Amino acid sequence: MNFSMWRKALRVIPRMEKEEWDRLDFISKWLISTRSAVLVMTFISASIAGIFAIQSQKFNLGLWFLLSLGLILAHATNNLFNDLTDHLKGVDRDNYFRAQYGIQPLEHGFLSIRQHLVYTIFTGFLSLISGIVLIYLRGGLTLPLLIAGAFFVLFYTFPLKYIALGEISVLLVWGPLMVGGGYYVITGDWSWNVVIASLPYAIGVTTVIFGKHIDKFKFDREKRIYTLPVLIGEKASRYIVIFMTIFQYLFVLYLVIKGFFTPLTLIVLLVLKTFFKSLLPMFHNPKPEAKPEDYPEEVWPLWYVAGAFYHNRRFGIAYLLGLVADTMYKLIF
């Protein structure tokens, strides 16, 4: 077991030669193939749903665990399916952006299509089993929620991403579907307040996909993949990310003013330092043609997506801490 590679795969999408890949254990290969470094975003959404369930005093650890496992595996399945679809459509050929920033096992010849299908079917099957158990235990809206999730898993890569619906899909999935739907699966109740409270983090995840599509702007335009940045332009997209990030903080402030949150959740304002020091100057300016000297080699050529991911990870952690403090206060007082 290569524990050091497990840790690395959970932080970044590694680069390596075929010989090193062949020496890896199954789990390392799965973590790399599923781009597990980004699965933390799904875990945070599931955790937010769980925290709101604790506030309602209807939390169920078993249901939350199944929910979290199913969502993470569904996200992993989507990443695998994404790579498979793009490979079969020829999108990742000719040093396409996806094949530059980390291993694309199919495109680099590390996995055969048959092996990749085994990974995809195995991961999707485990996710489906989790969903079926939740349908049995909870019933009600759980089946429609699972169907909605399956729709995005299967059709995000094509056609949603190709017709400028990928970004709005991410907003809907990581907010209302994962948090609002997750809250329902755990508690049996639907709450529009929870749905609204899911938006600060869901917007952050959407900035990450925006950043990814801005990074791929020229490549997608050449391949006729009409993401939202391709339609509205690179500069406009960069400014949209800035405004969306500002709205993350404004939503939290709104929920405090409304009384759904206590002021304890304003701990997220500490992340404004990262916004002003890192994300704002990055998205305000065009991407440099060459890697800056002080920029990590393992991250380049990722630029906007790396900046958005870094900010969103810090915001997500602060948001979770704020919600935990908010929940403890409400339960005690």
C-alpha cells in the first residue's frame, strides 16, 4: 500500500510515467483516475447537510454516512465517465488541456477502455447501492433525488457541458441537490432555508468549474465545446467569478440578518484575506503565458481553477466551522 501516493492523490492530480503507474496499488490508481483531490468538495456539501440535520435534532449517523459515501462515489463516477466520454469523442487528443495538468489514464495509455469501464462500473455500482439502501430506509423524495443525481452524472459531460449548462448544473448539484436533498434524506423534511443556506458553498464550487473552463477557454473553443466562458468570453467570465465569490459572503451575511444563522457564521469573513490577496488579483488579470517562478510546478498549467479551488477550500472549511459553532450555540442556548 502506497500511503504517500494516497495522500498526494487527495491533494493534487499527480503526473508520472507509465512505469511508475504500473507499480501502484489498486487504491492509488483509483484515487488518481477519479481525480479524488476534488472529491473533498462533495464531502463538504454532505457535511453541511449533516450539520443542518443536527440543528433540526433529527440527525442519523448511518443515513449521513450512506449519503456521504453515495455522493462521493457518484462524483467519482462522473469524473471517470467524463474522461471516458471525452476520450471516445477524441476531445483529449493532441495534448488537450485535460491531458496536460495530470494523468488522463485513457489518453496516456495507462488504462485500457475495458479497465477504465471496470473502474467506472464498480464505482457507479457502489454509489447506486448506497442510493437504493437510502430509498428503502427513507422513501419519499429519495428516489426522485437519486434520479436527478443520476441525470447529472450521465449527462453533465455531454450534452450539458457542451451547451453552456455545465456551470448551472454544478450550482444545482452542490447546493439544492446535495445539501437540500441530503438534508431531506437524513431528516425526512424538506427545508427551503437549508436550500438557500447551501448556496454560499455551492457558488464556490461553481467558481471552481468556471475557473477550469476559463483555463480551457482556447482549447474548448477550438473543439466546439460551448461552455459558458466560451459563449460570453474569457474576460467577462473572470469578472463573473469575482462577483460570484463576493456573493458567497453576501449570502452568509443575508442569512445572519434574516436570523437563520447566528453571527458566529461570520467567521467566513476571515477568508476575505485570501479573496483580496489571491483570488481577486488573479482573476482581474489575464493568465501569464509562462509559469511564474514562484508558482508550483505540480499545479501549472492550472491557473484560474487552482485559485478558485484554493479559495473555495478555505471558504468551505471556514463555513463548516461557522456552522458547527452556530449549531453548538443553538443547541446549548
